[in-house]
Amino acid sequence: MELKLNKPICFFDLETTGIDVAKDRIVEISIFKVFPNGNKESKTWLVNPTIPIPPQSTAIHGISNDKVANEPTFAALSSQVYNMIKDSDLAGYNSDRFDIPLLAEELLRAGVDFDMKNRVSVDVQTIFHKMEERTLSAALKFYCNKKIENAHSAEADTMATYEIMLAQLDRYPELENDIKSLSEFTTRKKIADFAGMIAFDEDGSEIFAFGKHKGVKVDKVLEAEPGYFSWIQNADFPLYTKKVLTAIKLRKLNTK
């Protein structure tokens, strides 16, 4: 089965220094781009994270400090990465909760104004978990009858994710071969930022999903307690969360 596409979609995977979206860095990124006409292209980069790679992370993906010492930083690669994904929807395995948020942080840190406004995402892991409840290696075995080679290599995981998604469309006729529909199916909850700190209420208004103002509309908090905005901007919150909060504040100011 081939994907029915209205625009390109980029399957991607990251290997990183750890799992903290706000603090950790990319050490390898692989992107596999599929075009509506069926053309495909792929690119994999090793990345110097500019911070030490913990031994426990190296034990998982095999990428050591020495291996990336002479590789380009993400800042140096950011324009190439962004140019590859800028016109595309995104897909990955556990990508909504990890890969996309961390990629957004790296792009914003490099000065690239990344957002998801004109794109959707499909998390292949969510399709898998909703249908079968397994892991990536088991998913490849279950759907494709293959054993993943070089697991925890960004390129191997990216290609496995692409193959799994095609097999899922073959297996489940109730899944529509449409990226927007798949995105809606794989979206766990409606959130304004990747970290889930700003959500939407039943009226579609942004609300805080953490802290003392949990459940309260963001614009009401910013109006009643202006210092709360400054505290978040100066604290150790994800850059994308700060970007979303700033946009809400500017929108409020422009309506006055």
C-alpha cells in the first residue's frame, strides 16, 4: 500500500543525550521524506550535542562523545533539517510525546521559528498501542514479520516506523489512508504546546495544565497576575511552551 498524500510527510527519529525535552540534545537525526507523487528521499546526520553524552545513553544507541566530536552541531545543521521538513507533515514512533517536542526545542534554540500550525503529526506508536499494545521491535515483527536490525539507530528506527505504518493501513481497514485522519486518531489529547503544560478547555480556550493555576484560562491568569508570565519565561520551561505563552499574551494585547 502507498500513502495517500496531499503534501509531503517526513518520518523521522532522534537519538539523544537523554529524555529531558528541555535540557537534552540530539546526537543523531534521520529523516525519510515521502512525496505525494511517490518520490522519496532520506538523510541521516550525526550531531555534536555540545554537552557530554551520558554512558547510559551511549549504551542504548552506541553513539559516544568521541564519535560525534568532529560532527556539526545542530545549530549548524538546523537550516538543512528545517528545509527538509518545512513543507511536510511529520510522523514517528512516540514522536508526539518526545521526538517532535525535542526537535522543536533544538530548532528554536538554533533560531528557527518552528511550529505545527500548518502541519499535522502521526504517531505510529499510538496506532500500535491502540490496536495491539506492543513495542517498536514487536511492532515490526507483528506487522511486517521482520526483525529490526541496528535497533536504536535513528535510521533503522525511522525506516521501521515507515514500514509499520504502511502495514497498519493494510491490516486495519477502519484506518483511513489520510494523514489528517491518522493524526486525529493518534492524538492523545488536545494541547497547545508539546509539553502538555497548556491545554484546551471545552470551549477551545487555552488553560494551564499544571501548577497553582491548573484548569484556569491562560489569558485570565496573565491579566490578573502579570508576573506569572515573567516567571515562566525566566524559569526552566521548554522553549516551545514559552513561545506559545508569548503568542497568547500578544493575541490578548492586540484585542485590546
